Amino acid sequence: MSSKQATTTRLYLITPPVLDPAAFAEQLKAACGAGDVACLQLRLKDGEAPAADNAFRRAAEAVLPICHEHDVALLINDRPDLAVKLGADGVHIGQQDTPYEEARRLLGPDRIVGVTCHNSRHLAMEAAEAGADYVAFGAFFPTSTKQPKFQAEPDLVAWWHDLMEIPCVAIGGITAENCPPLVRAGADFLAVSAGIWQHPGGPAAAVQAFHQAIANPGLG
């Protein structure tokens, strides 16, 4: 996940904030079996607060074998300590979470550390210089998953793609219908939650729809 995808945008799945591990495992199998998925971020919330450690543990035990069977990196949201304990492939941290340097110290040089940068070129440059494996920009569209405080535009992705080798993740309300401008701008990854798990046709149909949109994003 740390190497830049020059021509192909990939899917970066984010779990629902609350899930039943056994039921979600079946959804994940369907999604991963429908096409290429780069990674899964385990993002569990109890309201605005992170879920209890046991909830992360139970979820990780259910999804980690599926992820590794399909060559999907498992990232833990906000908690580098749990990423180490649970044997995850990395962590995603926000601007108010564990500082990058501490996350890197805990995970070591070989696991993934990605950083939320909102709509800020300055934060993204700082994260890249510090050694982040990817930067995440958003929100690009309204989302029901969380209340975004920042609005980003596709030209931010295009600027980053033209300038930097470190991959960028586009996040926030992304669906198969609205993603083509981000694909055309050069997003390396599309981070999707509701657009997969709440798709009326199910997660497999959602993944297939995304791959069709990625393959044929139009001319802009």
C-alpha cells in the first residue's frame, strides 16, 4: 500500500462504526470476493468515542484471516497500540490522535501509518516529510458516517498526484456514482464505508460498481 499507484485507483474500505463480527465477516468476504480491495480500516465508534478494546479485538479476530486471504491490509483507526497487539498491518491516525512519531515508534518501519490531512496542503506536506505511508484528504461529499469539519475538492488530489510520490486517499461520502472526478484527478485510493455496506445490491455489487466507475471515469 505504500507504493504509489500511478494509473489505477484502488478501494480502501472502512468498517461501519458498529458491527457484529460474524455478520460483518460474511459481508467482507462478499466484498473481497467481488474484486480488488487494497485495505480495510477497522473504525469502531461508540458515539464519538472509540469503542472498547474488546470490540476491536473481536472484530479483528473475525476479519484478519479474510483480509490476509485476499491480500487486504488491515488498518486500525486511531490506535497504534491496538494495531500492534492485534497483529494488524498498520494504523490510520487523525490530527487529534496519536502523533505520527509515536505511531511510527510503536509500529516500526515496516507497518503502514496513514494520516488524515483534511483539506490542508500544509498538513499533507508535513505528514509526507515525516514519513507517512499515505495522506488522506476529505471530506469530498456529504457523509452520514461522521460530521466532517472540512470540505475538499478534486483539484487538491490532482495537485498532490502531480507533485508527490506518496499515495493519497480520498474520503468522505464517496459512491460509485460520484467517484469519477476523484479517479480522474489521480486519487490512489477511494475510502468508502456506507457506499459499500449500505449499497442496495449488497457489498459485492458495490465493489463491482466501483470497479466499473474506476475503469471508465469519463473525460472530465
